[in-house]
Amino acid sequence: MTDAQARLLLGAPVAAEIRASVRDDIAAFVARRGYAPTLAIVLVGRDAPSAVYLRQILKACEMAGIGGRLVEIESGGTSRTDPDLEARVTAAIEALNDDPFVAGIIVQMPLPPSVRLRTIIDTIDPAKDIDGIHPLNAGLLRLGYEGFLPATAHAAIEMLHRYDVPIAGREAVVVGRSNVVGMPAAFMLVREHATVTVCHSKTVDLAAHVRRAEILVVAAGRPGLITGSMLRPGAVVVDVGINVVGDAIVGDVDMDSARSVAGAITPVPGGVGPVTNAILLTHLVRAAVAQADGAPA
Ligand code: NAP
């Protein structure tokens, strides 16, 4: 390893800044409207990792002055033993759609196999879809209109903004093409005039593509997929991956080898992760104001 080490782009100060502005916005909302908007989380079945993540969101809501509501829908077993689970989930979402105090709805993924993802996504009111999973919001992003962006992808790009990384005209590579991270991040980068390559599991010679990147966003869910030898010297690397390896949480980028080649890199943990929840709250504020004003978000 050489002496030169990539600058660490930390999520905590960015998240703190965003959360402070959300707190101000919510205080102004409450002063003007007389109530605090609520963020509702739908959790289907019991899932320990989700429970940790959900507690973090609910805590963030509480600290920002936002109402947090967890709607737990117990699963009675498999699709055969619990055939009406999907109907109960859609009914719960419809009730939240109709509740004027609920400004935003997120549904914890993954869903049990008996619940069709598409049915659930379609049920969420797009005006309350603060994690940008409804086809309307995905379409708005694709067409370059304002909609709700998926919070993780938004957080990844927000890290570039907050750390003054220029995007226009630069060579960007996104590893991963999921609807929640890779593709929306790629569309955001195109929208900001980067030249974007999207890589995925069928990409031939991933290293050759990655080596061109001045900006690299990695969201593959594969620990250590990207190593220092694959990077262009000075690249800005945003590691979205969250992988549990033994007792540790690691990203998709091998930090040890990447740090001596990259110009800047988001650590895992402590990079994009903390910013995601803060960004989600900004979406909630926007949804709440738009709904209270009767305007599209
Ligand atoms: P996903 O739906 O599993 O998508 C993974 C993507 O990576 C797919 O497009 C897949 O390609 C691609 N991929 C897998 N192996 C690859 C390989 N060897 N080479 C190149 N591409 C490969 O995952 P996701 O929901 O987008 O999440 C990605 C990562 O972000 C995960 O680690 C997840 O835990 C993390 N995450 C972080 C946050 C946060 O707040 N920071 C939030 C959500 C998710 P194919 O399309 O060909 O299968």
C-alpha cells in the first residue's frame, strides 16, 4: 500500500445535516398545520434483520418530530396455510393510503413468497410512495420529471453532491441494475450529464468497465467484488453494498486494496447507509407538504 490514501466520504456528517433541516421543516409544518405527519412502515412476517433497520427508521422519525407507525402483519405460514396474506397486506396499505395523517408508506422487503411484489407496489398511493418503488415514480425518474426517488439510490448520489464531486461530463460506472439502487442511480447520473455504463452479473470483464470509471457506484451485494487493482487511480467510489460476513458488515468494495488507488471512497459501515434514512425523511417532508397543499409532490 502506498502512502496516498483515499479520502473517506463519511455518511454521519451528511446525515446529521439533512436530519437537522428535516427537523426544522417538520417544526414549521407542525406550526402551520397543527399536526405532525406520519411515516408508516408495513412489515409482513417476522424478520430479525428488518427489525433492526426498522427500529432505526422509527428512532429517526421520533428525533425529527415525525410520527412513526409500524404496521405488522403476521404471516400464518406458507401460501397454502395463509392464502389471504396478500389480501391482508393490500388492505393494510389501502387503509394507510386513505389516512390523511399518514404522509408516507414504506413496505419492508423482502416479502414472503406468497405475496406478489408487483401487487403490493401497485397498491401504494404514488403520492405516499416515499421510497420511489411505484411504477409511476420510476417512470417519472426515467422521463426526467420530479417524483420520489428510491432513498438508497438518492443517498448514493447525494453523497457526491455533499462532497462536491463534479458529475457532468464524467465517466460513471454503476455495478448493479436493481430497481431500487442500480438503475435509479444510473438514471440520476445520466440526468446529471455523466456518461454512464451499467454493469451486472452477466457483464463480461467487469474490471475493464470499472477501470474506466471516474465515478463508481457499486450496488451488487457481493463482498469484495471490487478490488483496488480494478480501479482507475483517483476514482470516487460510492459503495452501497451491505453484506454480513461473519460478525462484520462489509461493502462490495475491498477497502484495504481500494484505499490506495481511489481518490475518495464511502466506507461500509458509515457511508451511504446512514444517509439513506435521512434522505427518506426528506421525502416524507415533501410528501406531507404536497398532500397538505393538495398538490403533486
Ligand atoms: P439486488 O437486487 O440483489 O441487485 C444486485 C445487482 O448486482 C444485480 O443487478 C446483479 O446483477 C448485480 N450483480 C450481482 N453479482 C454481480 C457480479 N458478480 N458482477 C456484477 N454485478 C453483479 O441488490 P440491491 O437491492 O440492489 O442491493 C445491492 C446492495 O446494496 C446490497 O448489498 C444491499 O444490501 C445494499 N443496500 C444498501 C442500502 C443502504 O442503505 N446503503 C439499501 C438497500 C440495499 P443481475 O441483475 O444480473 O442479477
